[in-house]
Amino acid sequence: MGEWSNGLCGCFNNITLCLITYVAPCYTAGKNAEAVGDSCMMVGALYALVNPAGVYFAAKAREKIREQKGIELKMGEFSNGLFGCFNNCTLCLITYIAPCYTAGKNAEAVGDSCIMVGALYAIFPIVGIYFVAKTREKIREQKGIDGGFGSDCLVHLFCPLCALVQDAQEIQPAAQAESMARE
């Protein structure tokens, strides 16, 4: 199997591309789709206008890149990949509508305050990122998953909804995740 030429947090190896993607992620998503034979305009526009649909198509483009390059899907030892948020569409939808709720429930599951983390995430997102990254760090420690606090912060900064769902899926069996979706 092949390997990615850069790690997930290797975006800083190409600062220009990193800045373009930060300012206009729809452009990069479209260009990636175009590189694997999909429509640049469709994926880019969906990413810009209907973010969850755009994320889905961007993830599909990434999957095609993996297949073309023979890259095995690896995401540490998390039971679901970072873009595995569609494995539980109910949880994904709840997190899209109310990410502070999922952030709080994740914190509560590792012994922190649901209300404090959820409220900080909703009111002061940058401060909230610190607390959800600390929650992710605790999840990794409990499950013996490789990683570091810096990468936890970056994942929650650049892929916040996917990271929240991944964290929730890791700490809760499927039945608990479904009951969380019904609350």
C-alpha cells in the first residue's frame, strides 16, 4: 500500500496551498475533485453553498485519491475515521445543527462538565476548541490512541464537526449514540 506524501496536519508543508484552503476551502475541494475526474464546479459550489454536501463530495474525492495511489485508510486507532461522520447520520445532523450539544455530551462522557464545555463552545468558539481538544486528548488516553494535544487542536480547528462526531462515536457504543440522538 502507498502512503500520503504529507500527514493529515502536513498542510503547512505548502503554506500557499494552506492559506488558499483556509480562505477558500471550496476552491481546493473543487480542484481535488477535478484532479480525480469529478466536476470542479459542482463539488466547489456544493462545498461553498451546502457545506455538509460539499464535505461528502470532498470526502469521496479523497477516497478516489486513496484508491488511485493505493493508500490504505489510517486514522490512528480511532474506530471511525475523521470523515466517518456519515456512519451515524443522526449524530452527524445533530452535531451540524447544535455542535455545542455534542461537545458537551462528549465532555460529560469523560468526566468534565457538559454545560461548561457546551456553553464555551457555543459562546467562545476559540476557547471552546481548547476544551474539546482536551476532551479528545482524554478519549485518546482512555482508549490508548496515538496522537498529541497539538494535533487534537488542529483537527478541532480545521474539521470541527467531523472531529466532534468522531469523538462521540469513539466514546459511545452505537446504541448510546442513537439514544443521544433521541434526547
